[in-house]
Amino acid sequence: MSIRTSLLNGTLGFGTAPLGNMFRNIPEDEALQTVDSAWQQGVRYFDTAPFYGAGLAELRLGEVLSKYKRDDYVLSTKVGRLILDEVETGNRDFGEKGGLFEFGRPNKIRYDYSESGTLKSLEDSMKRLKVDRIDFVWVHDIAQDFHGDAWLKEYELARTGAFRALSKLLDEGVIKGWGLGVNRVEPIELTLGLEEAKPNGMLLAGRYSLLDHEVALQRLMPAALAKGVDIVVGGPYSSGVLAGGAHFEYQKASPEILARVARIRALAQRYEIPIKAAALQFVLAHPATAAVIPGASKPERIAEDVAALKAPIPAEFWRAMREEALVSPLAPLPIDNE
């Protein structure tokens, strides 16, 4: 079963990284109301991970989803890290990501891409989420941005551990699918080339957006299409900078990025469309994309996302984006099939 055929109510999902107190300390009631808002707006695909606030996002998501029937939504989480009962006393090392979840739970986090670690991670996630099963599982962050030059060593541990464990769970019908959940193209390319691993989906965050799509467009998306592997796109707003935030790639956006965003925003204003609409509809125009999962930490943001997905965008806007070199000339656009 593919991600595409598993979606229950459209291609818009909800990415819960912000619910792990990413960048700020979100009040509990605000976080729970955000999940409630997603449900009320018709969202039925939720993606989370143990990493998000050391289990905080899973706990919050599970609290709300426990009110609904398990068959009424699709759920994905990630493996590769175990959340320990011990408390972290020093600063966490998140590679390039710095203090991404400094406001999350203080529990220690340990990388573990082994088969046993994978099964333990899923068991722990299901407890936090208050569910008896996970639909899709992503092997999380086996890439340069978290492991530096040692990423291939970690990848090999995952290949002989997590990949085999998840392939077995898929064969047994315990899960509906698995793949990688990463912020880099290279690990997905490597996995698509393996003979023994047969993932049926990939979660790619930040690498297919209005601000960054050239590499994925040329190398990854065609390979995924050829293999019949669905792509879930995370980070369509590029860490928030396309939605009015100040971050790109989990860091403060550079003047160059801010200038590019300003040009896109000016075009959007000229054609009287929300910039969020351009960001989401661009991502979904690629035939390899099965779903897009923007994150949110405020209830009103969900309504904005739903409206953005449905907002009519004049063909002239997309032509202007191409003419001004704000998107690759090779990138599929919503007007291409008209």
C-alpha cells in the first residue's frame, strides 16, 4: 500500500515538530488546540517523531487523537532515536540544528538505528501516542546535517538494522509503509539504489520548496517516480521564512534568502494571492509528491493552510515566477497540465 492510496482526506497533512516546542515554549493548551483545529479543518494525516521535544510532540498529539477512532486518521512517526528516562543536564548537540528543541522535555536522547532500537522506539512512540499501530515509519535524520562526516557509518547501521526491521513489519502487515525522514537528498538517493531495501515512501523536509528545489528536482524526484516511491514533502515554508517567520534551514534567514522571499511576496501581492498558497501548490504540482505536511503551533495557522491549498492562483503568477527565475524552468507548475 502506498502513502498516496492511504490518505483519507486529501493531500494536506500536519507536521508536528512545532508541538515539540521548536524555537519557543508553547503553552500546553495552545498546542492541544492546534491539533484540535487541524482535525476540525479536516486534516487526517499527522506526522510526528520522538525527536520533537524529546517525546513532547507525540504526547500532545496522542492526547488529542485519543478522542477519535484510530481508523479515521493516518499516522506516521520516526525511528533512530530513543528517548531515555534520564534527564539531560548539559547542552544538547543537534549538529547543524543547534538548540532546535531547547524548550522541549529535558530527557536524554540517544541515537539507535539498530533493529532492536527500531522496535523499542516504535513501542515507546505508540505508548506516547496512545495507539496500537503506526501507519508509516520514517528512519530519521541519517544524514550529514546531524551526523557530519560520520553519516555513512550511521547509514550503514540503519541499513542493516532499521531497514530490515521495517521491511519485515511491512511484509507482516504491521505497518503500511516505511522510508527515510531526512533534510538531505543524498540518503534517499542511496536508499532508492539499494536492491534489498524496498521502501514505499520518503519524507523529504525542506529540499522541495519554492526556495530550494533544484537538487531534488534534478536527482531525487525523477528517481522516486521511476521506483514508484511516494514523496511526502515537509517544510514547505522553509522553516517558516515563507510564512512570515525569520528562520530558514532552522537558522536565522540570511539577507539573500530574505531578499528572495521579498521578491516572491511582491509577486504574490501583485496577483493578490497568499504566499502560503504559492508554497503549497508548488510542492503538490510535482507528480512524485503524495502529500505536504506544513507545521503549525497556533490554531489559526491550520485554517490558513487549508485555505491556501484551495486558493485560486492565476496562471500569470506562475509564468511570472518562471520569467523572473524564482522557480526552476524544469519545475512542474500547477498550470502545466491545463
